[in-house]
Amino acid sequence: EMLRELQSRRSQQVDRFNSTREFKAANTANAIASHQRYMSELRDMERTEVEIEMAIAEKDRLARLDRTLTSKADTMDGIDEFEKNLERMREDPKTSRIKVLGKNVVTASAELTVGKIQPLTGVDPVSHLNAMQNSLPNGKIMQHFGD
């Protein structure tokens, strides 16, 4: 009878152990599946965010390119129109006969305007270039030492 009792207790413990092991295995499998779903959703969200960021960046790049091309075209059109007007004035008998300081009005107005335009930086580019060139050592001396 004691042997039966021991066998019964042993079988109950084995059954409990097996059921606990199966319960833990099921919980682990559920946790792994849940984690995999979470990580999959996280990857999908990150992929979507990157796609959105890339689309916005591309949209901004295209807008900047469009603005640049538009500005370039406007500038070129403005320069072309200015040159056409200048040429028309030069060829126009009315303006070509007008003399300012003994010169054609177009040439004279260009000469008079050049000295009066102030650069936006406050530094005259021509004088700045001359100052830079004057600060450089003599090229002939440098060439002599280089040989």
C-alpha cells in the first residue's frame, strides 16, 4: 500500500511538473509571438516614418530646385531684357543723338552710374581686389626662389 501511495504521489508530482512545464512553454510561446508582432509593427512604423521623411525631403528638394530654376530664368530674362533695351536705346536715333558730357547718353549714363552704386557689403570689390593683389609678394621673386 505504501508503494501505491508513493507511486500515486510520484505520478501527481510528475503530472504537476508536466503541466507547469507546458504552461511555461505556452506562456513563453505567447510572449515570443507577442514580441515578434510588436517588433514587426515597430519596423513597419519606422519604415513608414522614413518613407514620409524621405518624401518630405524630396518635396523640399524639388521645391528648392524649382525656386532656383525660376530665379535663374527670371535673372536671365531680366538681363536679356536689359541688354535689349540698352541696344534699342543705342540704336534709337533720338537717344543716340543726345549727348551728355560729350558722349552718347547710354555710354554717359553707364559711366555716371558706375561710381555711384554702393556695394551691399560696403566694400568696393575693385579696391578690395587691388588691395589683395598688392599684398601678395612679387611673382618674379617667388618664381626665382621656386627654381
